[in-house]
Amino acid sequence: MEENIISLLTEALKFYAEPDNYDNNKIINDRGHHAKFAIELTEKNRKTIATYEKEFDELMEMKEEETSPEEFLKEIIKIVDIEKYGR
């Protein structure tokens, strides 16, 4: 996931590093949109990672507490829903 964040930020920086974007006022017209977009996605990714880590830790605690297979499965489905639907 961190590799994706680095790639995203790299692409945003490439926009600002391109001299042609200064000659035809793309930078002025952009008004930081590329940078803001990259920052927003980065923050969303960090929150998602934190949610996954929390859910995984809870899942491991359930396993250690010898939770029923049904409850364990419910937690796994919850993690998949977060990944698939962002909730």
C-alpha cells in the first residue's frame, strides 16, 4: 500500500516538475488540484490501513480467545467488506 502512495505522490510531483506546464499556465489553472488530490488519497489510504490493522488485531484477539468459528467468520467478512466497499 505504501508503494501506491509513493507512486501517487510521484505522479503529482511530475506534473509540477514538467516545464511545459508552466509555459501554458497549466500550473496556474491547476491551483494545486493535483497536489490536493494526492494528499486526499494519501490520507484516505492511511485511514484504510489503520482500519485494516485494527480489524486484524481484533480478529487475532478473537482467535486467541477461542471465539466460535461463526464469530470468527463474521469478523473476516467485516474486513472483506471494508476492503471491497470502504466501510
